[in-house]
Amino acid sequence: MQALTNPNDPRSVQTVVNNIVRQFDNVGSVTLTTGTTTVVKNNKVNPNSFVGLTANTANAQTVTFWITYSTGQFTINHAASALADRTFRYVIHGV
């Protein structure tokens, strides 16, 4: 994130404020597919991002997973399951 070096420069202030605001629109919800991968598309994701997941349902609490990242999306890798209610909330850090 850029530091505000000149508070009298409107363009510099705007850039810093936009970077701060961008940090707040980085949450969502995802329900895992019945297959072995679930792709979540989000323009804020980059290869250096970190995504934290919190289980929203009892069946989600039992899921073992790992996440891979690429520009514009992250992939949750998990075991296949017929359960359709494995729902998580997520937050993206490093946007």
C-alpha cells in the first residue's frame, strides 16, 4: 500500500483512500461443489493473496481442504462429497 507523503496533493490522497477502501470489499460466501475442486472467481485475488475460510454449516466443519491461488480466482481443493450444504464465508487478504 502506498504511503501518503503529501497530504496537500489531491491525487495522492485519492490513491491512498482508494487503496484503503479496496481492503473492505473482500468477503464472500461459497458452497463447495460435490466434486473435488471449487473455483471462486474474484478480481481481487492474486498469487500472493491469502484466503481465510470459516465454516457456516455443520457439514463444512468436517471438510479438509487446501487452497491454490491465481490471478482473479482461488481454488478450494477438497474431497468429493454428495453433501450439498458445505458452505463457508471467506475473506481475502493481500488484495
